[in-house]
Amino acid sequence: MKLSKDKIRLWSRTLHRELSFFLSGMVLIYAISGLFMNHRNTFNPHYSVTRTEVTLDNLPTKAEFSREKVEEVMKRVGVKERYTKHYFPRQDQMKVFLSGNSSLVVDLSSGDAVYESLRRRHMLSAMTNLHYNPGKWWTWFSDFFAIGLMVITLTGLIMLKGKRGLWGRGGIEFAAGILLPLLLLLLS
């Protein structure tokens, strides 16, 4: 049985459509998380950081600071996380480590305090972690995903015939889609 060009195009259209629907969720996850990964220097996809600055008066001296005194200062600032430990990186500065990677830094001479509260962005963090290949199971899935994208691309290239197909406008767009990233790679 010989397959005609029309039969190949029909099978390409069917395979293209079904794989596109199946993989579209993963395409969206990679696209959304990829945007956030590209802008990591301006947006942290893993944590939301809230910074609070206050000025405190009547602070104890460095020698008077015990855990209880630190926890009193934490209450005055409005810290919600649990105390982990504290230390003095400089003579006039105290740093308090809090649960969840939050922190409080107090300048003992001026009373200026900076409280940074970190909240995990669970969904976005999980999505961006997929870019780092989190395990063997993910390697298998991402290989399947990559092959699926290649199949979608190849079936898309042969689906249409004539001036809209590979030997017409589609071929020009295909060539531009290859040349543009290569040009950007050469320029960077």
C-alpha cells in the first residue's frame, strides 16, 4: 500500500492536532516559567520578599541582648516568623535569623531596623525548577516532550501545500525562524 501525499498530509494534520493538544499544557508551563527565568534579576520566581524599615528607640546594649531581648525587639518590629538565632556581624549591628529564611538587621547606634520577610511562591517556584531537570523521571518526560515538539514541527511543515506551505510563505517563515536565533547568538 502506497501512501499518497494527500494521505500523508491528512495523517500529519491528525498527529499535529492531537500532539498539540496533549503537549500544550507543558508548552504553557515552560513559556510562563521561562519568562520569569529570563527576568530573575528583577523578579524572584521562588520567593516574595517584603521589606519593612523602622526606627527603634531604647534599644538594649550589645552586652544586654539575650534571646528574650531579641524577641522583644522582634515584636516591636512586627516580625511574624520564629527566632532561629542572632549574632553581631559588626560592633553596632545585630542580625537575627528567622524561620523561612527571613531576617532582621538592627543598627544598634541609630535604631534603624530592616526586616525582610520571605514567602515562597509555591506554584511558580515548582514550575521554574523544571528548567533545572529535577530528577530522572523528569529527564524521561522532557525527552518525550522534546521529541513531541519535533514531531509537531515536522508535521506542521508538511501539512500545507502550495503558496502557504513549505515551498511558499511557510518556508520563508521557517527559514526566518531558524536564522533569527542564530543571528542573535552570533551578535551576543
